Amino acid sequence: MRHNITILAWFLVVLAIIVVSVIWITRFSRKTNASPDKSAGEAVIRSMEAVPIAPIEDHIFQKEKDEILRKLLDDPDRVFQTLTDINTILVGDSRVVGFSMYNHMDPSRVLAGTSWSILELPALYGIIEGMNPRFVIVSFGVNEIGQQYFTPVYFDTDESYVDALAYYLGELQSIVPNAKIYYSAILPVNDACLETKPGFSIIPRRNQAIKQFCEEAGYGYIDTEHLAYEHSDLYIADGVHFYSEFYPYWGRAILEQIIADGGIS
């Protein structure tokens, strides 16, 4: 009888050991099998976190912005309308007159006249102040050289012309302190005109002096000199002035520079 009890006790002990072992092995197996899945999930999360979202969004936004700007700048009507919408006025000589004469911009926004020089600018201060422009595009220079009819040599050196710009643009800025003032480069004449009026040959050199002055003084500078060379077929017979088709290129150059400077976004 005692022998049977002993056997039964050992049987129960062995059975308990087996049950405990099975439970332990099962739990260990589950834990072991779960670990790779958890690690894999954590790796995926870490890889997603490693990819910066902001630069991707910025890249997409920049591509969309570039496409919008490209379509805008490729449409002359939209270029001139945008210049109007951002309250831009143009001030200058007979070349600037073309913006209104060819109906690219409203005459109220084009303050220009035949044979005008930078010396005419003070007479316009009151009008400009009343318009309260956001951008003022100034473009004189061709008449100051003394090669046009009825125009003496107002400024015989680049330094004297830069001094005049410093004075007159400074006065203009004080009148419209919130406006950004740009100087649009003196457009060169064509080769045929240079043959009879070689004094115009100083224009590229004078533009360099003007550009340097604008950069140092904080005024914007619009480099349009190259446009005249690229579109030499758009000069009228006098070799100084331009056909209507030239003005969209000029307007685009103005708007491009304003955008490049962060004037509009």
C-alpha cells in the first residue's frame, strides 16, 4: 500500500514538473517569436522618422511656385497687370514713354517724357508722393550723354552722374520712404547709331558705375542692357528707341528683379 502511494507521489511530482516546463517553454516561445516582429516594427518607424517631411514639402511647394512664376513671366499681359497690381510706377525718358504709348501700361503709371533727364525728377516728386507707390522704376541716362538733339552733355563723367543719382534718388526716397526704388540700366543704342554718334559708346561703362552705386546705396538695379543686344532687331530706325515688341522683355526683366529681391512672393 505504501509502495503504491510512493509511486503516485512521484507520478504527481513528475507531472507537475512537465506542466510547469510546458508553460515556461510556451511563454518563452511566444516572447521569442514576438521579439522579431517588434524589432521590425521599430525599425520601420525609425526609418520613417529618418525621412524629413519638411524638405519634401518645401521641394514640392518650390516646384509649384516656379511653375506659377514661369507661366506668369511668359505672359506679357499678366506681367504688366502684375506690375500694376503691386503698385509700380515707371519714371524716365522717351524710351520709358513706350510703356504707355504702346498700351502696355496705363499712362498714369508712366511718368516720362521726350528728352527728359534725371534733372526732371524733382518736378515729379509731388505726383509720385500722391501715388504712394510700392515700387518706383527709374530709367534715365541716354539724354545726359549729349548725343541726342537739344540735349547738352549734362554729365561728362560717370562720377558726376552717380553723384546726381545719389542726390535725386535720395530726395525721392525721402518722399516715398516705404517704396523700393530701382534704377533700370541705360539701354545701349545699336551699331548703326554708334557709327554716327560714337559718344553713346560710354553707356556700358556708365551702367557699371550706376550698378555699383545702387548696390552700395541700397537701391535695386535692373540689368536690361543685355536685352538690347539680344533683340537688336527691335530698334526703330533711329537706333535709340524700340518697337512695341521690345517692351514685354523689359517688363519681364523688371518683374523678375522685383521677385528675385523678395519684393513679392
